[in-house]
Amino acid sequence: MIRNLLNDKPTKLFVIFTSFFVANALIAECIGGKLFSLEKLLGLPVHTFTLFGESGLSYTLTAGVLLWPLEFVMTDIVNEYFGPKAVRRISYIAVGLISYAFIMFFVAMSVPADGWWLGSKAADGVPNMQSAFVGIFGQGMWIILGSLTAFLVSQIVDVTVFHRIKKRTGDKHVWLRATGSTIVSQLVDSFIVLYIAFKLGNNWSWQRVLAICMVNYSYKFVIAIVLTPLIYLLEHRIERFLGHDVAKQMKAAAMGKEHPFVDPVVSE
């Protein structure tokens, strides 16, 4: 039984997707404390602008945005082949494991530091390793709460929009349901994390929240469109891996047209 389960191609695919989804989300959370200039990354001059009355804005983003778009790509692929229940399940798993990681970060920050380690990187410009460790891993509770809430809500929104579009378009227009659901869910994600982390947590003004939200969202909007070909590439690879008939059955099951496990095990 175990061998059959491990050789089942849809099961292999789901395990791979879940593992990458959770790992990518956790890494994005861990590196999210670093800010970078998108203009400088692209070799462009930095120009500040004003939006909603908030001046001095530029494309300063968290390093986490480098990875978060891939989460929504994976969400759309899992949605396409396994359905909304599978997306919700891996989203809950991701939130649970990210929460566990933050608890472990807190424990690691709290245990006593050894004396020689504290100054071990002084020659490299880090006089106190404990302060550096806490500075990197010690994200504020409001930021953690905002990030996890935004992630979970945006995933649910993505699933809902994706399936409403697919019910109207069928198997056609993959780009529309994939990109459309991502564009909507990314707006929700951008707003919720800023509202909880900085409006509630740091008493930011509404104009600052909305201005930075739109700056972040404009980047995510463009990336969602740029990554659309990746959806087609992944679908093509999945079709080759599963076979056309199995892939078609899985898509039908994802839409609730049949039970996903009525067919025999598909082995290598």
C-alpha cells in the first residue's frame, strides 16, 4: 500500500507542491525584514513621488516580495489540479508551520548567549551578535500577525476568484483565471498586512497606509502579469508528467465534477 501511494503520480505532485509552497512561504517570512530599492536593483535612478498626499515615496520593498508571487502561482496550479480544499489545506499547514517557526525564533532569541560568540564578528562590523540575531529574527508581533492574516485571507480570496472565473470560462483562458485571481488577492494581501502591522500596530495615518499599499501593489500587479507564462509552462510540464487523461480527470475533480480518487493508482 505504501509503495503504491509513493508511486502515485498525483500524490507525488501534491507532496512536491506542498513542500515547495510551505518552504517558499517560510523563507519569504524570514527574509521579509530586509528592505531594498527596486530602482537600484534594476540599475535605475531613484525618483521620489507623492501619492494620496504622502510624499517621498519610492519603490522600497521588502525582500519577501521576491518570493511571494511564486506562492500565488503555486496556489493557482494546485487550484487547477487539486481544487480549493487542497489549497486551503496547504495554506493552513503553511500558517501553522510559520507560526511554529516564529515561536522557535523567540525561544532561540531568549536562550542565554555564550560570551565568545557575542563579539565573534566584531572585525566584520557586527559588535554584538545577540543584537544582530534579535534584529533579524525578532519581527514585531503586529508584523507577524498582519503577515499571517494577510497570507491566509488572500489565499482564500485567490481560490474563490479563481473558481468563479473557471466556472465561466471552463478550461479556456488559463491566463485570465490565474492572473485575475492573483491580481485581486495581491491587493487584499497588500492592504491587510499594512493595516494590521502599521495602522493598528504603529498608528499610521490612512493616507500613508493607502499610499504604500498602492506602491507595493503596483509592483505585485506587474509581477503577476510577467509570471503568467510560468503558469502555462508548469501546466505543460504537469501534463507530460501525469499524462493527458489523468490531468484532465484531475481538473474535472478539482471543479467538483467527479471524485478525485475513483481512478486506479497511476504508477511509474
